[in-house]
Amino acid sequence: AYRREMIAGTRAVCTCCKKDYSFDATNTAWRIRVPTDASVLSNEKGIPMPLAVAELMGDFVIRQKDGLPAYQIASLADDMYFSVDFIVRGHDLLPSSAAQLYLSQLLGFDTFLRTSFYHHPLVVDEMGLKLSKSKGAGSLLDWQREGKEKSSLFEKASEMLGLPEVVHRPDELLRLLLANGLN
């Protein structure tokens, strides 16, 4: 029941947010209304970085039309439950991090507000397409089933990250990442 429209050069706006819909209405998503000046502070690679939530996400869904929690609230709940304090994601998920920090701010989840983030450049395949399970990229289990050695994963990671040397083990990868500022 929520309808958004893009206005040239601006964020999506709700065309039905002033209507009197019941929270029990079926086939209706719930969105967080984000003020245009809303921002949060992200601890990016140990450096506080302001994120403009409205600019990055706009009014985002927290309950899907099917009644299930949306990604932003589910991910935040998981991270809170498992006491996650360091999150590594692709740069394409920076808007999600902003939304989750904003939700934690609204809910008073101070521990999540102290979470450290590292948003890495996207990992792409030979064609330049994003490598992710959602785009059909194989999982670690697929690598194992194909008979690939664990060391090949670390070799590929060191190559894709542009590290000064090829690594074969996780401790070597971590050492080089730390020595090179996690870039």
C-alpha cells in the first residue's frame, strides 16, 4: 500500500504516508520515515564517518508486505543477538549500514552504534560483474566440491585486493591487510 515516486534528482517520496492505514492491513509494507537531515556516525576502519541516511536510503522498509521483517531490521537483530562488533561488507552495502545504524539509534542500541565497519571495494569476476551468491557466484562449499584447495581462495583474495604478495593462508592474509591499512 506504500507508493513511492522519484522526483527528478531527489529521493523517493511516499505518496500515501498521510493516509490512515492500519498496522494490521494485509499486503502492506512498513517503512521508517527518515527526516531529510538524518545522519549517523559510522566507525569506518576506525575513523568516524558521518552518513546521510536520508540521502543513502530514504524511507526504508522494516516490515515486508508478507509480514516478515525486512533485511535492515533482521540484520540488525542478528548482529545484536550475536554481539557482532565488526562488520565487513561490500561498498554497495554502505546504505544498509547507514539504515541499520539509524535504526539502532532510534531503538537505543548503543552497543551497535560502536560497531566498526569495513566497506571493501566490490569483488568482481572476469567480466567485471559483482561476485555474490545473489548473483549466482559459488559458495565456499561449491569451491570445495569442485576440488579447489583452501589456499586457492586466499591466493585469489590477495590478487583481487591488490596485495603486494600472494598469500596461501588466512593468517598471512590478515597480516598483509593490517600492514596495508585494510585497503
